[in-house]
Amino acid sequence: MKKIGLLSDTHSFLDDAIFKYFDACDEIWHAGDFGNIDLADKLAAFKPLRGVYGNIDGQDLRTVYPEHLRFKCEELDVWMTHIGGYPGKYSPLVKPEIYANPPGLFICGHSHILKVMYDKKINCMHMNPGAAGKQGWHKVRTLLRFSVVDEKIANLEVIELKA
């Protein structure tokens, strides 16, 4: 079992509360728009970090973090990218691959909208943790925390950060 802390769209703002909420996590996953490399380095110094770059991220982040990251966590096939859409509205950049070779968990950011939904058509869980930063139109800053047990997701929690 692995405990995961998932966030996205920090846009150069790292709330200290994230360290408290992710303290018991084994890994942190960031679904893009870090904002700067210092923020990524602080997360990576705290816990093992997996991440993808987002549309606002510069070359410094793009040389360290890929656009798409596909990996196994326990027995779960995970695909993380920043701009991916959601079930029924996948981005044209991911749509052919997600239907041809669906993961068990598809993670993206970009929209600043917290969304967790299951895509029955391809038997895939979709997660977007919303936005943890202060820049953007969202009114509530959010994180996700969950466990991966074998190839299943368990103990999913939505965390709202204070304004």
C-alpha cells in the first residue's frame, strides 16, 4: 500500500499546510503548473515527487518533468498529464491513446476544477485535484489524498485549503 498526496496548479504558491496534510503520504504527485522549480524542489525534498509540467511551466521545469508520465504504483497503471480533459471530453492530445490503452487511473490538472469520476467506457478512474495555488478563477483551493492498494484506490479524501 502507498499513500499519495495529489495536487496541481500551484502557480508558484506553496501553502505550508500541504506539508501537514501530506506528512503521512509516501509520495507526492503534482499534475502540472508548478510555477517555478523552487516549488518543485521543496516538494521533492519533503517526499518523493512525481510530476508533469503544465502550460505555464518554463524550460527549467520541462527539462526535469515530462509532459506525460505513465507509471505503475503498486499494481495500478497510472497516467498523469496536465491537459487531459475528463471522461466524455478528453483532450484531442490524449483521446486516441486513452481509448487504445486505458490506464487504471488518469490524472490531470489545468481546469482548476476538482473532479473525481469513473469512466465506465474504459474502466478508468479520473482525478483532477483542482488547484492548490492562489492564481486563477477558482474560489476554493483543493488537494486529494488517497491510498493505492494493489490496483485499487482506497481512502480517497478531498482536502480544502483555507483562503
